[in-house]
Amino acid sequence: MIKPEVRQIKLSAWRSRLLFGLLALGLIGLAGRAAYLQGMNHDFLQEKGESRYSRIVEMNADRGMITDRNGHILAISSPVASVYADPKVIDIKPEQLKQLAGLLEMDSTEINARISRENSRFVYLKRQVVPDIAEKIMKLKIKGIYFASESKRYYPESEFAAHVLGFTDINDEGQEGVERGWQDKLAGELGRRRVLKDNKGQIIEDVENIRAPKPGEDLVLSIDRRIQYRAHAELKEAVLANNAKAGSIVVLDAQTGEILALTNLPAYNPNRRSSITNERLRNRALIDTFEPGSTLKPFTVAIAMEIGKVNANTVLQTAPGMWQVGRKTIRDVSNKGELTVAQIIQQSSNVGTAKIALSLESQTMWEMFNRSGFGALTNSGFPGEASGILRPYNKWRPIEQATMSYGHGISTSLMQLARAYTIFASGGELKPISLLKQNMPVMGQRVISRDTAQAMNRMLEMATKPGGTAPLAQISGYRVAGKTGTAHKLIDGQYANKRYISTFVGYAPASNPRLIIAVMIDEPSAGKYFGGAVAAPVFSKVMSGALRILNIPPDAPANNVVTFTATPEMGDEG
């Protein structure tokens, strides 16, 4: 056999060296790149790698409790679970779907539609499920169904304190009342932690706590749950008995300005948020404004006494029960003839009050109203509080000054009106109001002298006795003082016929006032509408209960209530 000829090819030395050099350079480049990536750019690579499996998740902070002044819980958060699914991995049998729908109180087709979203890895099935239901769902062992820990707000007093507390939304953020006004303090701060997740998005390991959650602060309100309950119950009875559209009550501590009770009707249950309507949601005592009627007369008389225009015994002629001012006529319920200033307050004479008002400079009268807090926010802390309307004095016509003296042409909230009466109950000082419990003495702003305040106190006490407009405000064992108001409702700028706002503001014990209560009944339509007949009895019942709850000593004999016969003259059209 002939062997094939083998040819040997010899490479030039320079070519082999070149090839070796290129390979060496390549290896050096790779080594350099590796060193750069592993050393100088390590943090960047670490970040990119961790982004595939490392996540930072937020940790919920416990929301602060809300209690009344005596420590009774008014709002508290409880742990619940939210149920969610991963449509990419869920595996559910028809029987499991039926059971799941029953536990979640949902329709099977709705659940099926949610878990069939192909482009999603996360869908809520239901938020805030109670622990018992969550445990039953866990026992179904459905692949792709998971749970997230959350909290739900509960309100043990249901509707009784609804307008004070408000409520939170499903994300635990305050929406109304204290929950909204003090959101930052109650909510606390979310925590953050780093975790490792698998390719299905499930947490498989806690790596580190970046920031611990900071629990929200607990709030101690000035509210007294016992008085709050009594106020709500009596208001509800009065609204029903008078077939009224709505009603409100405010109870203040006359010495500290603390709000001991605040309630409105219609009300709502914050534990059943699906039933809340705008009509029930309104905190009428702070948001709604109205013409206060004759409850404003004491302020007009007080400034006239303060500057020496009149005193309690000054006599004014109110006959024949009407008085012409320009082209308008001011009227009383009846012809009262000659009245002292004290009797003008006692019998609530529009004519007498208007004559006093027109003896004053408009600026002087405006300054009294302004210093009494009308036309300005009370700074209660409630969201959406109304300031009311007090028009500039240089725009008042004589008839406007006259009617404003008895509460027409000015608007106020019930809270403003209650606060203004601290002037008479505290010896001439306007007290700041607070919804939080106060542990220190409260300083007020002096508006009138102590002598003038004491004189007004005696007049306002006369108004609650027979011969006055509010004998139904009397309380066994206690002297009371106060003023009625009855005003036509303003609707679209016009006074509505036979539609009234009935009010009463008073305080007790008159010898050393401790509590102020303001009552407003909106559109009573069961036959009675005067403040003395509709609102004063509510004051009497709430005040009587509150004085005894607080163990405030009586300042009158137990048989001090004087019987009387109701007459049209008890009416109050201002």
C-alpha cells in the first residue's frame, strides 16, 4: 500500500506569537472586567441581583384608640385579614369555589371573573374579613389564595357618638370627625422591612427591619359617654315627638370650654358604612348655620348695659306691639306695653330689643358680636366647621341693625352659639372650646365686665320662670338661666312660611354655672314650634341628667319648679 504524502505546514513565528498575544489580551480583558464588576461596581450588581428576589414591604402601624374623658373606649382597631388571589397559579375546584363564595358572601361568577385575569398576579377578593371567616377559608386549602394582615376600626357606641368620632375608610384613613381631624396623630407611621420573595411573589424570608412601625397616639376626648348617651336619647325623642326634620345638641363645661357631648339627628352607625348617606353624615352642630333668633338678644342688651346706655330697670315703651323702622314693621307676639330691660329679655320683646339696638353705634354692636365669636371659627378641630356670617357694620341699614339685634340677618352654628354663652356663665369671659380633655385651668378672653355678666345672668334666670318664655326649662333642685329662640327658616334667600328653627341655650346651676347646653330643633311640624315649647324641655331633661351624673350639688329646693299655664304670650318670634 502506498502511504499518502503528509505535508507539514509551518506557521511563521510572528503569526503564532500574534495569536497567543490576542488570546492573552482577551483573557486579561475578561479578568479585568470581572475584577471591575466584582470589585469597583459591586453595589450596582448587588442591587440588580437583589431586585430579582428582594423587596421592601411596609408594615402597618396600629391606629391609636379614642376614649372618652373617663377612659371608656369609643374607637378601637381590631386585626382582620384581606383575602387575595394570584390568577397565574390559582387552582380551585367547583366545590371549593362554591364554599369560598359562601364564606365571602359573594357571587361565584364575580369571584371567577376576578381570578380569571390572565395579566394579573394580584387581585383582592375581599378586604377586612373577620378572623373566624379567614380561618375557615384557610381550611379549604385553595392553591393561589393568600391572606394579608390589616386592621378594622370598631365603634362600640355605634350611632351615639358618630358625629363626634366620624369613621375611617377601608385603608384606615380618617374620613370624618375626630378620625379625620386628628388623622396624623392617630395613624402613626408605617414601618418598612426587607424580605425575600420567590418567583410566585410569596415571602420566604425576612431579611431586616429597616424602620419599625410607630403606633398612633391614643386620644382622650373631653366627651363624657354618659352625658353623650343622655343627650342623644333625649334629642331623638324630641325630634320624633315634634315630627322634626333634624336636631342638634351641644353640651359644654362652662368653666373649661370642654365639649362634654355633641350629637345630631339624623345619625348613622359608623360600623355599617354602606348605609351612610350625606344627609345623615352632616355634623349639623358645626357645619349647618342658621339665624339664631332671640338667643342673640342678650348680647345686644349686654353691650348696651356695658357702655351705660341702659340698666336692668330702664323702662321702654313697646306698645302697641309693633314699631315702624323705615318701611318695615317690627312686631312682638302681643302688645306688652311698658317693659323694663329685664322684662324685655324675660318676655323676649323684639320691639324693645330693636329700640335698644338703634340707640347704639353700629360699630359698637358689631364689636360685641365679633368678640362673642360670631362670624369666626371656634377652632374646635372638627373638619369642615362653618364660621357663620357677620356682615361688616358699615353696610348695615337701620332696619338691618334692628333685626340683627334679635338674631335675623346673622348666621351662626349651634357650637358658636353655645360657646358665646360662656360669656354669661363665666362672669364675662369667652372661653376657648376643646374636644380634648383639659387638665389645666383655661383662660378666657374678657368681653364684658363681671357686673354686666351677673346682671344678664339674673335676667336670663327670669326667662326660665313663669312669665318668661322658657318655664319648661326649669329643673327640680336647680336654678337655671337661658334664652329661647324661634326663627323662620331662610330657604333660597327667602323666609319660608311655617318652617322654623327652634332653639334654646341655657346653663345651670345659675348660682355657679357648670354646664351650658344648646338645643336646636329643625322644622318641628307637630303643632308646636316656639323654642320655649320645643327646645326648652330637651334642655331640662338633658341638663337634669347631666347635673346628677356629675354630682353637682343643687342650688335650690327640690320643690323649686313653679307650675304654670301655657299662653300664646310665652311665644318667641325672634
